[in-house]
Amino acid sequence: MSTLSITSGGVPLDSASRFSSAASSLPGTAPHVAREPGVKLAVRDLTMRYADGHTALRNMNVSVHAGELVVVLGSNGSGKSTFMKCVVGLNRPTAGSVEVGGRDLVALSGKALREARLPLALISQNANLVKRRSVLANVCCGALGRHRTLATALGRVPREAVEPALSYLDEVGLLHLARQRAGTLSGGQAQRVAVARALAQRPHVLLADEPVASLDPEAADEVMRLLRRLASEDGLAVVCVLHQPELATRYADRLVGLRSGRLEFDRPASAVSSQQIASLYLAEAS
Ligand SMILES: Nc1ncnc2c1ncn2[C@@H]1O[C@H](COP(=O)(O)OP(=O)(O)O)[C@@H](O)[C@H]1O
Ligand SMILES: [Mg+2]
């Protein structure tokens, strides 16, 4: 245990610019991505029509700044996950642009797209940890996109990924569990490890699709506090899909309301009424 504390002691944990400065020095990361001020993610006129003809998103426009936590609300099927998948490149949008670090991801492919996507990290409802491996090994996995070697291809953890991984575990309050098997964690702990694994990607934009959906209220609150802190103190742009309006209004800077694939509102959380939120969940008039 003391070894862990000593090892992590050398890693700065409280620098506001830690993520951007670290990313700017990495090979394969275009310098201008890290230096871009203000807007970290700009989504313009995003439309997604699936192969079966269903249009799940129509002309969606959203910008997210460094230090902001934006919560996306909407009923089941309103297009929230489609939006997140379009942003990270798991869905190829039918139209529109997704700008990260001044580059439109929709216009890129291959190596250029992989590089341009480096500032984005996604966490989802299930932590999806490798249960038989240690917590530390799971967090190190987040850095694999940046350490492509024969050793990583064989599933080994690169030595240089260990110390940062310990600092990310410290950041989410779970350094003491570094050597524990991931399969032994509670749901809330597992989700915080998933956040640490996402941080190992050194993102500027953190996307979370229903990260607290399978957690009890206390664990959900803890994860939301963590996301809030990553935005406020570390300057990440955070976009989070939630189903709990109460958590959304408590933690978000801005609320984005989606209804049938259309943007209903995008306003400061304090300016959105409970009626506006409730209207998102009313059945569509036929
Ligand atoms: N791969 C797909 N092919 C066709 N339709 C899809 C696909 N994925 C999602 N959809 C449809 O798109 C709409 C939005 O889905 P989704 O983005 O998952 O909603 P949400 O996350 O808000 O619940 C739904 O009607 C869903 O059935
Ligand atoms: Mg969804």
C-alpha cells in the first residue's frame, strides 16, 4: 500500500491544465488540439438517419466549453445515445459536423480520424471493466490508444502508463483499490474506475451516456460530483446523458433537452423550468 502512495506522490494531481498540457506533449496529437481555447466540442446541424430510414437526430446544434458540464435529457428513443455515438464516431452522421480541436471529425477517416478523436473519451452505463484483471490494469487500458507496441498488443501494461494511472485512481478516490481485482468492486466503485480509465486517455471532452443509470442514489451522487469536479477544476468539457432531472439541475451548467431527435432547449440549468423538463417526457401528439 505504501508503495502505491509513494509512486503516485510524484505525479502532480492538482494542476488545472494537467490534461491539456499532457496531451499536447504526446506524439500523434496535433498541438492545436490542446491549445484551442474556449469551445472544446462544436456540433453543427447534426442529422443521423439509420440504414432502416429512421431519422434519430435532426439538425442538432450544441457547443461545449472547457470547464462546462452539459447534461442531455430526453425520453427513451429521443436520440441521446445516437448523439453521443455520432460525437465519438461510433455512428457516421448523415449530415452535419462534429468539431473537436478545430477539426471536423465527420470529414476525416483512417489515421487522421483516430488522431483527431484522441481528445474524446466515452463512458457508458456499464463500466465494462475486465473483471479478472486488477483495477490498475483496467485503468492502464485507457492509455493503450497512445502506447501502441508489441507489448500492448499482447495485453501487457506499458510501464509508462502505470504512474499516471495511479494518479487517475487517486483523482477518483480509489487509489487504495489499485491492486484489487476489478470483479470485486461495487457498482459505484466500478463506474469511478471507468472514469479513471477514461482520464487515462487524457481527454479534453468527456462523454458519459447514462453513467449513473445502474447505481444507487448515493453512488450516483458520488459519480456526478466527480464529473462536476473534472469540469470545474480540471477544465474538461463534460457531456452527460441522465434520466434524473433532479441530478441534472443540481450538477449541470446547461441542460440540453431532446425530443424525437430534435433539440427542444439548450439553456443554463437554472433557467429551465420543471414544466419544460416534464414536456420532454410527454407522448408526442399524433
Ligand atoms: N442502429 C440503429 N438502427 C436503427 N434505428 C436505431 C438504431 N439505433 C437507435 N435507433 C433508433 O433511433 C432512435 C434513438 O435511439 P437512441 O439514440 O438509442 O435513443 P436514446 O438514447 O435517447 O434512448 C430510437 O427510435 C431507436 O430505436
Ligand atoms: Mg440511450
